[in-house]
Amino acid sequence: MREVFRAAADVHGDGSVVTTLFTGCTAVDSIISAGLSPRYDAIDPATLTVDTGALVLDASVRAVILQNSYGIIDERASAECAVKTHEAGALFMEDSAHCVMRMARDAEGQPLADVSIHSLGIEKQFSIGFGGLVWVNPDMPDAALHERLVSSLSSLDEPPARLGRNARRYGTQNRVLVHLPGSLGRALRAWLTQTGRLEPPVAAVEQRGQLPYPSYLPSAEITERILAAVPGIDEDEAMRRVWVNGYARALEGRKGISIPAGALGVGRTQPLTRFPIILSSEPQARELIDDLRSRGFYCVDWYRVPFYPGATDLAAYNMSETDEAYRSFRETYGGIVGLPTDLDPSRQKDVVEIVLRHLG
């Protein structure tokens, strides 16, 4: 992502990148570290991404990020966003971190984005833990930027040997650490991270508006793991669709909970990486997450705070806790929970029962 924004800045100069507060810190770090300014626009409550209906752009905008949150792809809104973005002379970026190898498409089935970014990190579909995929549209209207992007991305170096070793042993390390007693596990994780033997999902520096490393191409080993995982995507998506439909049927209209309309509408037949629900408060959400995890159902609190998992230096993001947008976000999304969609569907009844019990 950083390389894409650097290319946009190199070709078109300083400016801003449109995103929302409903995003991870590393996405905004990529904007800042490229020398551009993040602009936080209104959030569409249906899809939890940029509200394309309210989107107004001018010549100072270099790119617009449309995030397919939880894997929800609204192709009508994406098409509208693409038109507005291109009319302003900006780059239309699709953040597909939650939906590997899926992209918004037009009526002819062609991808809408100029650039689509797909994450293979922790808690994503392939369980590889590292790396990602970048798709650059060969037909993007800005030929100069296309040439700069392809040149920049293809000339990156592979990661140093230490990072390769860390990527190789991360799965084993994590399995051991999560089974240690709480205080021992936390202490050992901190020591491994401090000594450079463990790569955390989000580094401390990433919560301060910076990125810890240069951009790299994936190592040969990571590339092989990615290619080996690709044939299993259809089975993975089929399983997730079963979970999404089950949640929609069981939870729609229940008191004490709200579900983004996109998850019940366009997302109802999509293989969402998590199924988002919003409870009335953060403590209530935390209790549900803890209960589900204690029973072997791993769910997440993605984006309950801006710049997930949260910024330790909000000033680096041109934001503060007293900002009305920040306070409003916490009030609206502090109770969000991402329910699992990656388990044997026979277990869904148990997950739903736990959720309903917490709703009273």
C-alpha cells in the first residue's frame, strides 16, 4: 500500500488519501509514510467503508480507499466510487484485506479498482500469516501512474533472512504461546518480540503512525505457501457462505443487537471473513468475545477503535480523543464483534446460542 501511495505522490505531488476511521493503523501508516495526508470521510453504516453517496472530491485528492470490510462487497457503491474518483483524477484503491482474491466488478465482470490489495496476514483466509497480493489494473486510466506502479512493485527486494526465519516459525511460536498460562505467555511473547525473534501482528511502532520495515517482495517460501493455498479457496468460501446465511437467519431482527445492512443484503451470499454484529456497549461485546473464545470459538473485535488495534499516538494520525469524529466512532462501533465463519458449520448452533444468551 505504501508503494502505491508513494507512486501517486511521485507522479502527481502532495495531496490527501480518502479513508475512514473504520480501518487499521497500518493502512493509515502507509498513507503517512508515503508523504500524503489521510482524510477521514463519512462511514456508510451498511458496509462500514467510505460512504460513496456523501463522497465529494477535489484536485487535492490522490487516492480513495474503499475497504471491503469483513468481505462485504457492494458493487453498486464501488462503481459509484470509481466514477467519482476518476472524475477527480485520483486513484481508486480497493482494500480487499478481508476477501482474498475477490474484487468488486462492473456489469461486464471486469474489476473496478485501479489497484486492489489483498492481505494474507494473521486471522485472514489462507492462514499464511505473512504477505499479501497486489493487483494493478492494466487498463487503469492514468498511464503514467500505471507505469510507475508496475516498476516500483516489481523492483522490490526480498526480505532479509531474519524475517524469513521469523515467518517460518511464527505458527509454531503462536501455538505454544497461546497455550501457556496468561502472564507467562505474555512475558515470553514480549521478550521474543523485543529480541527480534517474533514478528507481532501489529508492531508497537505501527501504532505510532510508522512502519517498521521497507516494502519487500514475498520470499520464495512465502510465495510457495501462497500458491499451495490457492486451490483451497473455493472450499473455504463455500464454508463461509453457510455461516453467513446461518447468522443472518438466526440473528436478523433480534433486540439488543444491530447488524450492518450490507451483511444482511449484498453480503448475505458472500463468504465473509467475519460476520459483524454490534452490541450496545464495549463491555457487553468484550464479555461475549471472552465467552466465545473460552469455548473454542475465536472471534474478533476488529475496528472497535479507530486505527485498529488502536493508536498510542493519535496526534500522528491528525486525531485526538476530544475530536467529535473520534468520540462518535467509539460510541457507534465500540460494541462491534466479528463472529467466526471458518469453522465446521455443525458448530454454528452453539455459537448462535451463546450470542442469544448474551442478548438476554
